[in-house]
Amino acid sequence: MINMKTITIFRSSPRKNGNTNALTDVVAGRFKEEGCDIREFDLHRMDIRPCLACRACQKDWSTVSCVQNDDMQQIFDAVMASDLLVLTTPIYS
């Protein structure tokens, strides 16, 4: 039995139908079977810009936000609401 209720999964593989995403699908499916709320992000397909080190996000820690108008705010919100983070990435040798 899984005690986590809200789980955020970050997928970082550029291959939509690759092995990493296939394995992630199995893990996500198991969490869903246990009744967990799943939020998934395909990082390779999102608009995420590098940090500008402007520190605007540090002015009010209760509402973390970024001055850049990219997809990072969705990630901030999901992380703050999650009981568990799952990070998946391929390993190329």
C-alpha cells in the first residue's frame, strides 16, 4: 500500500516511445492503481528557460514565481503540492 497521495513525475527522455518512458508508464500505472493523484511533466517538450539569477522568486517564499513567462511555474506549483517526486531519465552508454 502506497501512503503518498499526490505524486509528480518528471520525464526527461527525448524519445517519446523509448525505454525510459515505457518504464515510467508502468510506475505511473501502479501509482494510479493505488489511487494516487498523478501529475506528469514531459520536460523535453516544455518551454523552460535558464535561471536569470534575478532573485525575484525569493522575495516571497509563500508564492514562488518566476519573472520569465515559461512553463516553470507549473513545475513550481506541482512540486509544492506533491508528496513524492519521481525523476526519470535515460542513461546512454
